[in-house]
Amino acid sequence: MKLHPVATGTILLLSVLLIATAIAGGAWAWIVGPVPGKRFSDTIDIANFLVGCATILSAGATLLVVYIINYLYIVQSSTAKGDSELLLEVLRDVRRSASSLRELSIPCYSGKKLTNQEQQKLLIAQRELANSVHSFVDALGHCGIKAASLSTSKLSEFRSELKDSLTDSPYPGPYDQAAQNRIHMAFKQFQDELTRLFFSVIHR
């Protein structure tokens, strides 16, 4: 079971404290001397008993606090892990949509005008990518995550640029070299930002 660092440290401290109880009792007995009418060994036993009772009560209260801290830590960790798995799955959908769009954009490099079928497939794939990016943004909102490292502004910006590079003039083609370079750069920017988000989710 994974323990919170505070819980681990407290348990180690309590172990040391309990070991020191007997030593403390003996030292106290040596300092105050024997109790009248009692043998010195009995005095040590009384000292150990008193110090032990105080230590046990303190340890019990501390362990209760440790248990609460660790329980809350486990609940929080489980929630964070579930959120991360969900976000990674949605990001995989974005990656699949981007890969499909890249494959369907290959005819843009042919130097010919896109056929009606190619145009239709390209537009559908572009919309699917837009929808998957929107789903990721929604997923972040549902998880309540507002970390700067998981900002989606760049992903949306690069997705928009990718759309424009494919469907702006000279769509439906033929695409000249400048237009092809723009498409290539748009895909690269989008993919790099997607990779950054993957690592941000994994290491958050």
C-alpha cells in the first residue's frame, strides 16, 4: 500500500518513540530515586508504566491522524490516476483522428486537383479531428484540471491552422509547393503539441 510521506515519517518516529520509552522510564527512576517503601526495581516499573501510558495515548492519537491523512491521500491518488487514464484515452482518440487526417491528406501532395471523393473524405476527417480536440477540452473541464501545463489553447490553435492549410486556397487543388509546406508544418506543430500534452498528463 502506498503511504503518504507524512504518514511514513510519523510511523518511523513513533517506532523510535516506543523504543525510547523503556530507556526514558529507567532514566527517570535514576533521577528521582526510589519511591519510599518500594524497591528500586519497582520504582523503575512504575516509571516505565507512567511513561508508557503517556506514550501509548500520544501514539494512539497520532496514529489516528496518520490513518486519516493516509486515507485521504489514497482517495486523492486514486482519483488523480483515474482522471489521468481518462485524459490519456481521449488524447489517443485525438492522435488517431490526426493520423487518419494525415493519411487522407496525401493526395494534396500529388500536384493534382482532389477528386470529389477525396474532398469529402478530407472534410469529414477534419471535422472528426475538431470533434476529438473538443472532447479533450471537455474532459479537462469535467476533471476540474486547470494546470498551465495542460492548457489546450495551442492545440486548438494548431488544429485550426491545420484545417486552414488543407481547406484554404488553393483547395481543392492542385496544391503548390508553398501550400504543401504549410500543410506539412501544420501537421508537425499539431503533433508536437499533442506529444507535449501526453507527457503533461503522464507526469502531472
